[in-house]
Amino acid sequence: VQLQACGGGLVQAGGSLTLSCKASGFIFRANTMGWFRQAPGKEREFVAAIRWSGSMTYYADSVKDRFTISRDTVKNTVYLQMNSLKPEDTAVYYCAAASRSGGIYYSHAYDYWGQGTQVTVSS
């Protein structure tokens, strides 16, 4: 059971980054894939989620209309396209997988986590 996240980096405000999360070993049991982030000194917060089948998407208000979550069921990969980045988007971003359908806005609903990738947005 592994989630491998990558794609983070340093970008100027207003720029774009795309994160990817490769899932292996269990994907047939995953109901929802999500992205969370954690800034220094802050709690981990929900960013976006997508149902593995049906592709319904969910976003935090702070990223709505700027970020887009998508998934490729052939590659078993989830993406987070981040546009119009702001300094307050700076955080370590984590992908996660939930086997159940409920509570997807909360980290405790997720069973599996990737290692995190750093996103830094300079002003």
C-alpha cells in the first residue's frame, strides 16, 4: 500500500504547479482520493478530494476556482493542478486515500497517506 506524491517546488505568486500522486497496491479498495496541506505551526487542512469512480470533486473554499483535482484510473494517479498560487498556499501537501465515502473533509477519514511534497510560493 503506497502513495507516492511529487511535483512540489518553489514558484512565484501567481504561478502554477501540478502535483501528482501515484497509488499502488490497493487502489481497488479506494473510494476517495484527497489532498491535504499543512503549513508550519498549523493543523493539516483539507484541500480537495475526488471520488475514484464517478469523479465527483470537492474543494476547500480557499482553493476553489484556483485548484483542480483529477484522476487517471489507468495510471492510478491523482493530480492537483494549482493555478494563481498565493504565498498562503505554502505548505507540505499530502495525498491520501479513503476506503469509505463519508467524512472526506477530515483527515481521520483517510486510511493511507503519502509522504508529502513541499510547495513554496514566494511573494
